[in-house]
Amino acid sequence: MGKKRGYFTFLFRTAPRPDWIRKHGGVIYHVGRHSRTVSAMLESPAQLKRIMLKEDLLYAEPDRILILPQPRVKKVFGMEELKRYAKINQQTLTWNVQKVWGGSPNPYAGSGVRVGIIDTGIDLDHPDLKANIAGGINLVNTGRKPNDNNGHGTHIAGIVAAVNNKIGVVGVAPAARLYAIKAFDARGAATITNIIRGIEWGIDSGMDILNMSFGSRTGTPALIDAVNAANRRGIVCVAAAGNEGNASGTGDNVSFPGRIPAAVAVAALNRNNKRASFSSTGSSVDIAAPGVNIFSTYSNGKYAILSGTSQATPHVSGVAAVYRQKRGGASTVKKRLRARAVSLGPDRLYGAGLVQVK
């Protein structure tokens, strides 16, 4: 049997055992601090076979790449173009934020609440965001700032907490503290290990909410374990339901991690409160939010209009931040999300319905 180098994530029954993997030639590159996972590079299938003999090893899987859903980008604006195109000379209240609030957001909403954006980073110098950016980590290029070289993460961040100032847009929770957890590279690709590292960084750094605007058709036990670990520590994990839906709304196609019971899975709505045709459906859908033609911040100081359940998710993270500000624990926040939502139709399409602050 020839050598075939591979990267794997291992899930143990009680606690991670890097010593066992190292004993059989594995080169460790991550050990879970809160999850029961170990990630390692192996030189041959024979090494994997020997490692799998460990009694308390539950699962081993290739450390695969997860790709962000291709965003539906309608328009990207520079500041000057924005003023000409939209005739905006000052901050505008977008239809989607207004719909979630039932009016204008409280400028102090979300104050002191920590929201981690696990994504492509955030434009750290964006004039509509930088006052609310409180920290972060770059898991793609260790030691560098978690700046966004894709645009997706910055768009998400603006929906959550664009600053209440005189320019651009305002977020759902305009006083929340944003943390850029850069797990995805410029192409929108991340290893499962880097996503797990992002979740664990969020636990260590005291996040109140983790926004996960990404998904995969298949679940990985290691990622499930990490999300469950964050949930046990009182973090509200908000995730995209996915863009795998169809016009008829049939099938059970909610993505992971949204499909994990500990996460809040968010479906996408259009301006008329109807499910977006691409929005995934199924029993795992928890709630719905605007996700079609959403105007928000973008990388390089720009703004953009995008669509997807990725865009719906940060509306719920923003509302959760408003609830958390009132000192509600994770379970209380989740109950409020459901209790205050406006019912729109079948749970498998809309969950509890349109997310609402009031």
C-alpha cells in the first residue's frame, strides 16, 4: 500500500486523545478545548487503521472543505456611486431592518452584547462598522488581522450591527460588539477544523451569539459536537437554513449546522413575507427573516445588495442580541425568538415565522 497523505478529524467519546494519534504517527494540528475533537495529518491509510482500534474513538472523517453558498450579488456600490444610484446622502433605514423592528431600531440596541461572525472576516476599516468591531481572529492566516477579502462576512456584519451614524445603513442591533472570526478564505472556503476552531475561540472569548451564515448538505460529528459545546456554555448559535430549497417548497433539505437541534435555523423571506424559492425547507427550520435583495455593508468600504439564507441569519442574530442585552440567557433568548415571531404559515417553511424585536 503506497503512502497517501490525508487530513482527518477524530471525535472521541469522553475527551480528545492526541497522545493516541501521535503514538501512531499522526501529526496533530488541532486539539479541541471544549469539543472532543482532534485534527491530524496522516501519511498512510495504515496509520488510520491502527488509530481506529482505540475503543473510545467514536468517529474519524476527512477534514473536508466547506464552501460558502454562492451569494446572489445584485449590485455593489462605492460610496459615491451609492449616493448617485440610491440618492442617499445620509444613513438610510432599509426595508428589512424596519420589518424586523416594526419601525426604526433603538440606537443603543445590543449594547455590550458580543456577536461573533464566523465567516470570511470583516472589513475592519469600513466607516459603517469599525466603531462596533471589538476584536477577532484570523484562522486562515495566523497572526494577520481578520480582514475580509471576500465580502460575505462584511455584508453579514452590517446586517447585525452597522453603526447608527450619518452614512450608509443601520443594523438590527446597532450598538452590539462585533467580532470577526475569519475561518473562510477569499474563495469562501473553510476546513471543518477551522470552523471548529472558530467556535472554540468564540467560547473562550465570551461570545453571547455566534452567527454561522454557511452550511453543508451533510453533517459532520465533529462540527455537531462543537456547536453543542457552545450551546452548553450559553452561546446562542444562529445558522443559515441553506439555499437548497425549491419553488414548490418540498423536501427536507436544511443544511448543517442549521440542522443541529442546538442551533437556530433561519429561513429566508422576500419583501412580501413569502419564503424565498431558494430557502431550504424541513422540520429543522426554526424561524424566518428577510433574505432577498438585502442592502448592507461590503468589503473595501463598499455596500452591496445580496440574497440568501446567509443574509436572513444575521437578522436573527441581531434580534437575539437585543434580547440578550436585557440579560436573558440562551434558552430565554430562544424562547423569545419563537414567542415574538409573526406566524406566516407551515413550520417546515417558516418555522415560528418572521423574527420580531417587539
